Amino acid sequence: MENPGRILVPWLAGLLAAASLAACSSAGPLVADRLDELTGVTVTHATKPLVLYRDRSAQAAFARDFVYLGPIEVNNMGRRQYFVWLGIWSTTDSATSAADIGDLDTVVIYADGEPLRLDLAGLTPASIGVSEPVYVKPVASSMDAYYRVTTDQIRVIAEARDIELMTGAARPQRFLPWDNTSMAMESLRAFLRRVE
């Protein structure tokens, strides 16, 4: 009679391999491309934005402000422009928290301590030459802001081990990474590989 352990080991190994493949495929693509049919531009973006937050538990239990950050390439017949999208929202009342998040004209990213001041392009998709939002809003009440950057600036962010974001000049507000950033950073690096 055959040893039951010999049958179980290959079966278990097959099950583990299938689970491992399912886990890898569930992450999905790290970069997406699409044609904006109204403007005729090709848009490339990371699929996993970086999430940063600011704790406001002194105001209310579990109160936080969030900033989602994702890179964008807009390709208009070979003329390429690069932007960083910020999706800004709060778990508190959006009318009061929007003013508290800070002046969106003044945004600085600190990548391993190196300051990268962002140049505001606008608050609508039209400001970067597209007809619809590139990233899905994290919540319906979130605000969008688009900033002009270079691929070198995106690379500095993608290669950083320590990221902070500051909004506002008069009353700076500091945002730190939320939870595990490994997928977002890998998506940033995959974006760079696609566009360079």
C-alpha cells in the first residue's frame, strides 16, 4: 500500500502553489494606460496611489485627513507632460476640514528629507489636458489637485525610504504614510519603467 504522506505532500504543494498564484494575480496591474477619446491624449498612471494621513484625534475620535498621491503621464502625440495627482479628503466634516488641510498652492514632498516643492497645475482634469479624472476619487467629497513634475522628481519619490507631505505655508500641515506603502511604491517604480 502507498504511503498516504506521499499523496498528501504533492496535493498540498499544488494547493499552496495555486494560492500563491492567486495572491499574485489579485494585486492586478501596477500601471494603466488609456486613450482620452475627447482630447485624444494617452494617459498613463500608477494603479496603486500612495496614501498619506494626518491624525486629528484631538478634534474627534478617529478623525484623520488623507492625501492620495499618484503619478500621471499625459502624452499628446509624443509631447509628454508629467503630473502628480493628490486626492484630498477627511473623515471629519468636509466643509471645515478642507480649510484645515492647508493651502494647496503650497505643497512640499520630503523624500528622505529632500524637499520637492510641487507646482500646482490646477484642480480639475482639464488643467492637465484630460476630459475626466485619471484616478477614482477615494470618497465622493474628496478634492483633486494636479501638480506639474518631472520624471526625476517622480524617481526621487519612488526611491525614497521616508516620505512626508506638507501643505500650506502659513499653517503647515504634515502628512505621513498610512500603513504599508510597499505596493504603492512598487506601482510608482513600475510607472517610471513604463514612461522612461
